[in-house]
Amino acid sequence: MFELLALGIAGASGVYGHIKSRKFVGQRLRYTKLVEKPALGLMAGVGATVVAAPVVGVVGVVPLVGGLVGAGTAIAIGAGVGTGVALGAKDAKEPPKLIDD
């Protein structure tokens, strides 16, 4: 039962990271040179995993949540952010359409 709950927490955090990072890159980083780097998604995913690992470790100390979160959750967050950044960068390369076009 707890394994299914842990899988749900990891999946939800990965999807949330994907959606938020894709939206941020597509809207805010549209006009920067950073979006043109092909390895941007990989760098962001690894960075998010490194940042999320200690946070997940600290949350894992809480008795109620302790057995539910772990390295899998940090990896899911990193994978979600990495794919979101990669797809957001791909969307940002095409400039937005203007009404007059």
C-alpha cells in the first residue's frame, strides 16, 4: 500500500516539475541565448536532481512521510524538470505569432 502511495508522490512531483519548467522556459527564456543550447534539458534535469535529493532526504526524516519519499522521488523530479526544459526550449525557438501575420 505504501509503495503505491510513494509511486504516486514521485509521479505527481515529476509531472508538476515538467509542467512548471516547460511553461517557464517557453515564456520567460524565449529571448535568451540559453535556449539554443542542445544539452539544456540534461543540465537542468541533473541540477534539479542534485537540488531535490537533500530536500527529499530532509523530508524523509518526518515520521509520517519518511518511508514514502526517497531517491526515486528526486530522480522523478529531475526527469520531469529535464524533459520540461527540453520541450519548453523546443517550443521557444519558434517565435510567437502576431495578429498581423
